[in-house]
Amino acid sequence: MPEVLKAPLAVEFPFTRSLGPVQSAFLTGLRERVVLGVRTGDGRTLVPPVEYDPVTAEEIRDLVEVAPTGTVTTWAWNHEPRRGQPLDTPFAWVLVRLDGADTALLHALDAPGPDAVRTGMRVRIRWAEERAGSITDIACFEPYDGEAAQPAGHNGEFADAITGIVAPARLDYTYSPGRAQSAYIHALGDRRIVGERCPSCRKVYVPPRGACPTCGVATAEQVEVGPRGTVTTFCIVNIKAKNLDIEVPYVYAHIALDGADLALHGRIGGIPYDQVRMGLRVEAVWSDDARYPDHYRPTGEPDAEYDTYKELL
Ligand SMILES: [Zn+2]
């Protein structure tokens, strides 16, 4: 039994968004150590604020300052903080209803252990030393025994307001492709493209997923396909991807390798992008380290007849 592979996989992109008047005031306020909520038509104060009344859907902009002190309404202990979380020691995720607010804000509470946390406990904001107009300007909450702080009544008008933010989104996985795709990847190392045949409908899947999605049965019979194939459909890519050293425009195609009953994806090279066409015959060109096909290039054969690949678009 060959080794089933696994590897770290991070999906990451910076999400740039404009804020609009309400979120702009909220985040700029945090920079100035002021917490702002928004008043709804029925007189409730929402913190964090939203742009539209959740009951009437009317636009709302009536900003009101609330206190940096509040009450925990519910919580959960986080035993193992992960990269990018507010604290790097175990902490509680808490919903805090700040004094003057009717809704609760999600944040971290710095506490020595779960025994030190309870619903109803009083807390206050611990401000970050350096603040830039972000929810992380609140470093965390901390237990607090004193009086409720009195907000100064800020109206939400600031000089040099924050108008946009870049929110990094990142998902960390340990990815295992499973038995079938591990075998596929091992075979690529020998410059062989190996799929699996369904024992019921006889289709050959490349790359193999380990089961036939039509018949619902496991696949095991290995079948070598390619290295030549046919472009069944394609698109021209005009947007350069970050960290990808490929000049645009280029063509990304569905390629039905000879012997396969499923098209796989690949980049087409060795031909001007505007000459790529359905039916073009191509072959794999291996990466410098020969671990995978880097792209596919024309073989010079006559184009394939549409009827031979029309089920593989
Ligand atoms: Zn099948």
C-alpha cells in the first residue's frame, strides 16, 4: 500500500473593503478609544453597529457612544489559541454587552482559566497600545470590579476618519488527498499520468477521487492515460494572480487526455493565446523538477473531431 500523502495547505487572500459612514465611525472611534453604537428606530443601541435597522431595514446613522465597561452574556473557553487570534495564551471568547448597549460584541477575555469566567461577570476593554482603526484596537477584555464608566457622549465625527480596511482572510489546513490521488501524485513523479477505472460504468477518472460519482462505487483499477490529449474547452486568463509568475494573457483549458473519460485542467503554452481552440491536440510538458505537468503544448497533430470529445467539455 503506497503512502497516503498529506501536506499543509493555506488558503489566504487580503480582502479590501470600504467602510461606509457607520463602520468608518465605529473603527475610527476605536482608534480614539471611543466605542460607538448605532440607535435603531425603536430606540435600541446596537454595538457593534450596523448600517440598516434589523427590524425595519431602514438606513440608520444615529451614532451614540457607549461605555468601555460591560457584562459577559455568554462565553466559551479557547484552550489552544491559533495564529492570528487576539491572545497567544488560552483565553475566553466572550459576548460582552457594553454599558449603554442592547446587543453584545464578540471579543477575547484575558482570564487565568475557565474557572475565572462566568456569565454575568463585569469586564472592561483593554486597549491596544498602538491603534490604527481596527477591531484589534481592542486588545481584549479584562475582569473589572469598578463602577460602570460614563461615556463622554461623542457624536461620531472624527478628523482623519478611517474609510477602508484590508482584512486578511486565511484558512490553514492539513490536506490529505486520500489513497487514489496519492497514487496519482506518486505516479506523476515517474512522469506517468494514472487514473482509475470504475468497475461498473468503465469510465476512467483522471485525477481519480477513489470513487465513481455516477455509480457510487469505489474505483481501484489503475489505468495509465495520455500524455497526449485534446483541448475540450478553455478560457483566456487576463488577471495576474499574486505569487504566480505567468505572464497574462494565457490560456487555461480543460484537457481530455487520451484514454480518460474526465477532462482535467491545465495551462496551454507553446502557442499564442489567441490561436488556442477546441479540439487542439496537446501533450504534457513536465516541470523542471519533473513532479507534475507544468503545462501542455501543441503536438502538431490535426485537431480532434468534435464528436470525439463532446462529452468531455
Ligand atoms: Zn461508474
